[in-house]
Amino acid sequence: MDINNIPQTLPRFSATFDPATLAEIRRAAATGIYDIRGGGTKRKLPHFDDLLFLGASMSRYPLEGYREKCGTDVWLGTRFAKKPIHLKTPVTIAGMSFGALSGQAKEALGRGATIAGTSTTTGDGGMTPEERGQSQTLVYQYLPSRYGMNPDDLRKADAIEVVVGQGAKPGGGGMLLGQKISDRVAEMRTLPKGIDQRSACRHPDWTGPDDLEIKIEELREITDWEKPIYVKVGATRPYYDVALAVKAGADVVVLDGMQGGTAATQEVFIEHVGIPTLAAIRPAVQALQDLGMHRKVQLIVSGGIRNGADVAKALALGADAVAIGTAALVALGDNDPALEAEYRKLGSTAGAYDDWHEGKDPAGITTQDPLLAARLDPVAAGRRLANYLAVLTLEAQTIARACGKSHLHNLEPEDLVALTIEAAAMARVPLAGTGWIPGMAGGM
Amino acid sequence: MTTLDLSTATRRDLNGALHALPKDAPTADWTVLHPEGQHALAAGVNAPVTVTIKGHAGYYCAGMNQQATIIIEGNAGVGVAENMMSGTVHVKGDASQAAGATAHGGLLVIDGNASARCGISMKGVDIVVKGSIGPMSAFMAQSGRLVVLGDAGDALGDSIYETHIYVRGSVKSLGADCVAKEMRAEHLAELAELLAAAGVDARPEEFSRYGSGRTLYNFHVDNAGAY
Ligand SMILES: Cc1cc2nc3c(=O)[nH]c(=O)nc-3n(C[C@H](O)[C@H](O)[C@H](O)COP(=O)(O)O)c2cc1C
């Protein structure tokens, strides 16, 4: 053995203690407080990409693109509301608070949604006049904190969304750190300026589905039974949660999977609580079907919707509509590589920037700093969002026509197969090329 | 005076009619008979009218009230006057949990006792309870004033923000970051006004004041046990 020439082992990182884990341990040791960030889970999960459409061939006839009609409209709130909502596209804008987002960003969301013929949603912190003014169809969130909750705004809304939970943090309350509690945000929330706001995770005046039923009755009485009432839940036990929401009298159930974004939440919460969107849809639809309520109580699915294929897949699995948060912010200009130099200064990089709670967003979206917020032109950003929504709708239509469907709602699980055993089990569609649905009897 | 009998009319008849009242001109008084504990009675009223409910009310009576004076001649269920904006709600009997929850304004007077979570998340309302209040009252209370002539249960004012609490009797325990505070002249004056508004004959000097220690307003590692 030549002792001067022994082959060296390569430096090797641990898969368990990888560099991100090590960095977090050091950060925790230095600060003593958990990591808070915005966005959704960053780990790879079984998702819509693990599903494929079969398309038409000998046994199914496709529809002619551009020539044969493929409907995209959706009615929401047909169960009890005197004034249900009619949208041109099943892609809605999810609830994101003024406070988390700048006034300009909220206005841009309203503008974009209105051009596209869809709805937008308020968030923790109440309704701003800019957003009401620019949104043709506005859903008013009714949250545990009740910040800015006002019966006049309730009556101005087109629908009411009772928020029980969010996919990024089922069982968690809101957070808005001091940097973002500007004078206006503080006043709307009746809070001292500059405090670290931790809002409640349970509603103050009801607990459990029996109380919720009475709460929903009250909201209907106050608004003279006009408005659709949604119940939003984070995906955890979707079969039971959806069944209980229906029992409590919801017109619409919003189901948000763990990929769903948040403005600010503990990293450990985002990454370790809740189930993926893909795993949540079938149990939710099953609950509606078991109660004879599928399509009578509408289901809106959110959490990681990025393109028209995702929209089509969610609908094929039984959703009536979807909601987007993160993708809408990206369409407005969030994480734009053109701002790379500024993301670098914040110790991040375009595409990975998630310190939205710090209020320093160079794109002017997740900030209350007037100078940064002024960077976002609500008209131009709204136009970009409208364009993006149009693409999502066109893409979903393209797929539906290829599957021979004259309306997006005619897509069905039978149009889908899965690429992985996990996705097949979760979406309850066969593994591609087989008749095998893991966990189900039969097959061919 | 208008009288509506809920043994024949429905809750929808009542609320629909109250919602149709003019917002900016006074209306003759209303009396509601046979409420029998129904929920959401006189909820969402926005008019200068006095509504007297002759009996017990269920959940969310006078919810989100604006301008109206609503008198309940009986007990009130969960969330009486929840999210009230203005006006007066007067419960002649006892109130259940979450009385005056999240209310932004107006005056809530309870002649009897109030159960747990009285004034939870209150945002500017004034609440005067002539009896005692249950545990977790004024939890996360943001603004407004809570006056209690009797005793307060466990964890009073947990995670309180800027609400002023005045208690004449004993407090079983204070919640996180709620502390006893000095009664200064301005507090005695404010309390005297509230007692007068609620028609209570009591001396402000007999009360103790509680409020936020403001130590949890910003995250600090040494407070981790309190979060
Ligand atoms: C910046 C931001 C703020 C949010 N604020 C709220 C909120 O106030 N209330 C709420 O119910 N959900 C809130 N959400 C969650 C969204 O409503 C939605 O569930 C989620 O973004 C959907 O997933 P996606 O981001 O993958 O599209 C927020 C999300 C983001 C990204």
C-alpha cells in the first residue's frame, strides 16, 4: 500500500442533516424563536402533476377546438342564497388580507378578477374601499379574529366565507408582525401600531358544527338570506369536515390543501400539518355524494393550482371551482427575476423569496411600506392577472375538449390516470396502463 | 307601538321588518312576544328604534346591532350583541357565553351574570355586568371597557390588548399579560360615566382596574412560555 496515495472519500452531506436543516438548527440556536415565513409547503408532494388525462380516441370523441363550445361558467351558492354568484370561469381568487398585501396589490387582484369575470376575496383584516370598488364579485371573509368585521361591509359583500382553517396552517391563527402593522392596518384591526399580531385560531362565539349552524343562520338573517355562505377548511379530515360543513348549512365548501400559501406562519406548521390537495379532494367529494349534495353544495379546491391542467384535474376529481393565491401573486409580479439584485440584498433569490412577514417585498405586494407598495401599478398588474386567468381557463378548456366534454364540469375521474401508486391511491384513479386503484377492490 | 308575536309570525318576519325600518329617522317602539329562545332575534338591525323582547332569547340576539336599543326581558343565549357597532343592548336576566364578543361599539348592560368569555375579542364596546362573569372573559380584548360589579372567573383578560377592565368583587385569576393597574382620576371619571350610563348606583372607588402589561406585544424568547 502506497501510504502517500490513498484514495480520499468525498465530503458527503447527510440526507437527514442536510444543509437546510443545519442552517435552521443554527438559526434556532441563535434566536430562540421558530422560523416564520410566507408561501406554502416547499417539499415535494404527490400533486396534480402525478395525474394525466387520457384524451379521446376510438371510444370517446373529442370536440373541435375553437369551433365547438366548451362551457366554463359556474354557479356558486345555489343551495340557500337568494342571490347566488355566477362566474365566467371556475378559477377564483383566494382570500388574502389587506395587511399581508398592500392596498395596491388588493386593488390589482380585484381588477384582474373583474376583467376575467371571476370573484376575489377579502382576508383577515377587513374590507378596503379600493378592493370593494374594483371587485365586481367580492367574497367577504368571516374569520376568528373578526378584525374590521362590520355589518355594513357584510351587506356590501356578494358572498360570505366563514374561515375555519387554511391549508397552510389547519388549526392555526393568523400572524402579522409589527413591521406590517402600519397606521391604516392598525386602525382597521383596532390594534396598537407596531405590535406582533397573533390572531385567534378559534372563533370567539361558536365552537363546533352545531354552533356553526346557528352562526350561519345569524349571518343569513342579518343579510336577509341573500348571500351565499361558504365555509373554508384546511385539508385534514376532509370527509368529516365537508359533511359537517354541509350539515351546518354551507352553500359552498372551500377546501384548501397543505400546498396552500399563507402570508406568515411558522415553517414547522406549513411543512408538517395538513394533507396534500390531491389527497383531500376525493374524500370531500365522497362526503358530498354520500349526502346527495354533490353539485348542490359547491366545492372550491385550492392549494398549489398553477395552470389549466391543475384546474381541469381538480374539476375532474369533482370540484366545482378552484381558488388561487400564490399563482395570482406571481402574476402580479411577485418573485420576479427582474428584481434579482434586490432579492439578493435581502439574502434571498427570485423564486425563493418568502420573508413576506418582514414587509420588505421589492415587488411592492406583501408590504405596507408606502414607497415599496407604490412600485406596483394596480392597473397593469390587474391586466397581467386577467391575462393569466384567461390562460388558465383556455388551457382547461383545451383539455376538456380533448376529452370530449362540452363543459369543464363534465370532466370526471374516468378521464384520469395516475403516474405513481401514491397518486393513484389518493386520487382514486387507476395507475396508468393498469386498472389498478390501490385500496379499491376490482381492477382489470 | 308595533307588536309582533312569534307564536304566529316567524323570525324572518321579525328581522325582515326591522331591517326595513328607516336608518335615519326614529320609529315607534317594537315589542316582541313569545320569543321562546329563538336564535338571531333582532339581529342586524340598523335603525334608531327600541325593541323589547318579552322573554328569553337564544344565540346571537341583537347580533351586529347598529343604533337600536334592544331590551331582553329574560335571559340571553350565546353571543348576545356579538359584534355590536352602536346602540344599546340590555339583558334583564343572565347572559350565556361570549356576551358582546368582538363588539366594536355601543353599550351592553347585563343585569344578571354573564358566563364564560364575556367580552371576548371586544373591539370598542362598553359592557357593564351587574352580576359576575365567567372564566376567560375579555380574552384578547382589544379596546372598549368592561365593568363587573360582582366577581370575575379564571384567566381574566388573557392576552388583553387595550381594553380597560373594572371589577368590584374578586378576580379568581388573571390571564397572561393581564395586570392590576392603578386607579387614577381619569379612570374613576370614566367608570363613573359608565355606571351612570348603565343606571347603576355604585361608587367607582370600590373597583379595581386591570389591563395589559404589554409584555407580549412583541415576540421575545423569554416570553415563550406565555405564547
Ligand atoms: C399572502 C397570502 C395571504 C393570505 N391570507 C389569507 C387570509 O387572510 N385568509 C385566508 O383564509 N387565507 C389566506 N391565505 C390563503 C389563501 O386564501 C389560499 O387558501 C391559498 O393561498 C391557496 O393556495 P395557493 O397559494 O397555492 O394558491 C393567504 C395566502 C397568501 C399567499
